[in-house]
Amino acid sequence: MAFVRNLLGAKKILGATTSKRATLAAPKGFLAVYVGESQKKRYVVPISYLSQPSFQALLTKSEEEFGFDHPMGGLTILCPEDTFISVTSRLQ
């Protein structure tokens, strides 16, 4: 039960959005990342995550395998959404 609460809390903190109307500009101090293997979901994360070793490892692996190109801007991280949430939920 605690795992489910943590997962839901992480999604709220990360600012997951599936709306097609999602603005392209992230708020000051945040950046947009698109996560998923086939269907991409947009998350807005604090830029402080960029200095975290576990987030850097996720970015490096994604860059090596797929690059960061995304037609709408933001970073694309081609990994399972659960993996992304697991990594970022530990960064609070």
C-alpha cells in the first residue's frame, strides 16, 4: 500500500500530463521530458534532477541508445514509465 502511495505521490510531484493541450514551455526552474517506449508521456521535472547521479545515468543510457530528439522540444527518455518514476521518486 505504501508503494502505491509513493507512486501516486511521485506522479503528482513530477507533473505528469497526457493532455494534448499541454504547454510546451516548462515553468522556470523545470524542464519537460517525454518518457515511454511507444506512447510518450510528458513530465515536468525540477532542473535540480540534472545534477543527481541516478538521473544522469538514466539520461546517459537513453542518449547512448536513442538520442534526445523530440519534435515538440524537451528531452525524450525511451524507458518504461515505471522505471522513470522509480528513479525520480528517490530524488525528493
